Amino acid sequence: MALTPGDADSDVVDRAASALRAYTDHGWTASSRRILQSVLAATRRSRPVRARDDAGPFHVSDQVVTTYLRAAIDAVDGAQATHVRLELDGDVLTAVRVTVAARYPEPLRPLAEAVRLAAHSTIGSVLGSPLPLDRIHLHVGDVDHPLP
């Protein structure tokens, strides 16, 4: 049986849904805090990526590089990083594969160029030398429609 607005049963369901939205199970909030702390305390495997500054070579976690790249790509108007993968030869970064969601109806070619330039600049800043633009591979995997 389907409920339609104005049905007597529909009013009961609306009141019940409203009451459930207002209810907070405090046991869950305590549990979720413990779960979050456990997840944050867990070690994550990472690969070292070779970097260089004036004092010489050093290594940066691939997770750190990925985090910086995501932030830089997300700062590009009309783009949101959905996946970032680093390609390494040993500890040397050889390529980056980025998947983004583009805001509709953003023109894709200028957006792709802006994303590549943001990634290029960020890699140079984090690792001390930029990756050539042709080694930054971009895939537009989704389109987000703006809310009315």
C-alpha cells in the first residue's frame, strides 16, 4: 500500500520520522568516537617518494603527496578529486593519475589544464622538482550538477 500526502497514515509516518530524526542514541556517539580513534591510531602502509631540497635528498610518504595533490585539485574551481594514484619506479615519482568530478556545465578542456597545472605546481612544491605535465594523466569520471 502506497502512502500519499494527506492520508491519515501518512501523518503518523511523518510524526514518527520527525521524532526519530530528533532522537540521538548517546551510546552510538560514544562508540563512534572510539571507532574513529581506533581508525586514526591504526598504522597505514605507505611508500617513500624521493624529494629534494637545498640540503639534499629526503623522502615523503606517498600518502602525504596524495593529500597535498587532493587539496590542490579540490581548490580548482569546478573540480573535485575523486581518485589520485602515484606511479613510482622504486622511490621516484614517474606519473600521477587523477580522476575528478567536474561541475556541470564547466568547460572540460580549460578545467583539465587548470587541474594539471595545480598538480604540477604542487608536486614541485612538495618534492622539490615538478613532474612534466605530460606525466599527469587526467580522467574526468563524473559530473556534479549544481543544486538549484
